[in-house]
Amino acid sequence: MRVRKQKGTVEKLLAYETLVINGKLEQKKSTNTLKDQNETNQDFFRLDNRVVVQDKIYNNILSYRGHWKKHFNNDNPIHLEIGSGRGKFITTLAKENPSINYISIEMKEDIFISAVKKADSEGLNNIFFIWGSVELLDYYFDDSELDRIYINFCDPWPKKRYAKRRLTHRVFLELYNKKLDDGEIFFKTDNRDLFQFSLNEFLDQKWNLKNISLNLAHDTEIKNITTEYEDYFTNLGMPIYRLEASK
């Protein structure tokens, strides 16, 4: 079901200045070859021939890149969630683990604001939210800055021609590997085909896998914090697939 956009949501989201960072970087088509582009853009991960416009928002997000622990005001590990949805998962983690810093990325502001409101109502001080896209991850984080990445119920992009858009495609795995400091990825999905694809991608890229589950609700030995989406489909009796990967 599509979430209808509510008027004024962006303004309400960005009003949470101590929690939300605007990572919606404007992009344009590149008219030059990669060789001719400026050095700043050469440093960053690229999925296509778009370049990011260097403006006020760009400069602000780059002030966080490589300096996240300074903004958290501690030296704790940093765990990233890609796709926060309505925030049950990430806010529960933040409450249960005050000695870990959490960052969550989401691009759909109409559901993202629910996650931000949860964190605000709980008074959580170990969490930031980036309103942005995983494709821009290289602009948000320096290499080896993260300790763990969570990917929960991402779009399966079932058509073969869209395989590169899947967040467990090897192109993204290379990006995550750059950003992780000998860290790990926790991945969950309800899509069997995506899970099989992901297993193959991780193995082909020489990641080590453990705690693989083909029906997470029945694996009581694996500690699991659920998402709202996960609760819904688990209650319908659908299996949830999970793995942990490290390089």
C-alpha cells in the first residue's frame, strides 16, 4: 500500500534539528567523462553518470563525514540502519544499547517522520537520522567509519534488469565493505528469491556467513528485534530469512 504524502511533512521532519540531517543531495547529469570531473567527485562511489551539486546541504553533510563520533560526543561503535521505516527496530536497539551509536537512513519522509517522533519521545541521545539515499552513502561516511550495517526488508527489485538496484548486489557490497571497519552486515527479508540472490552475492564476494535462518520466528537461539513490517508478515505465517555477513 502506498503512503500518501502529507503536506508539510518535510518541514516537520527537518524541524527536528538535533535528530535529523538533510542528506537529500541534489544531483545532475554529468556532461564530462569521469576522468574530467573534479577531484571531490572522483573520491566518491558512483552508480551512474550523475554528479552531486555542491551547495549548502552538500557542505553540511560532508561536515559529518569522518566526524560522526565527534557529533555523538563519544567514541562508541557506530551501527547504521538502511531503511528505517517507522522506526520500531532502530529505536528499540538504541534504547537497549546506550553504549552504541545508531544512524538510520530513510528517503521516504512520510514514514520516516514516525521513526524520528519515536526517538524524540523516548529522549534517545545515541541516534541520528539521515533523510537521504543509500546511493549517497559515500558522501555520508568516511571509509572504515562504521562497525555494523543493518539492511531490513529492502525492495527486492524482482526483474532481472534491475538487479543492480538490489541493496545486496555486489556493487553495494563493495561500498559497504569500504565503510565498515572490520564490521558486519545483518540482513533480513521476506523475499525468498532476494535472499537466494543475496547469499550468492555475499559468497561470490568472499564474505563469511553465519546465523543463517530460513524461518527466523522459529530460530529461538537468534536474538531478534522485529520491524513493524516483519511483525505483520510473521503474523500471517510467512517465513523471514536472515543472515549475518563479515569480510
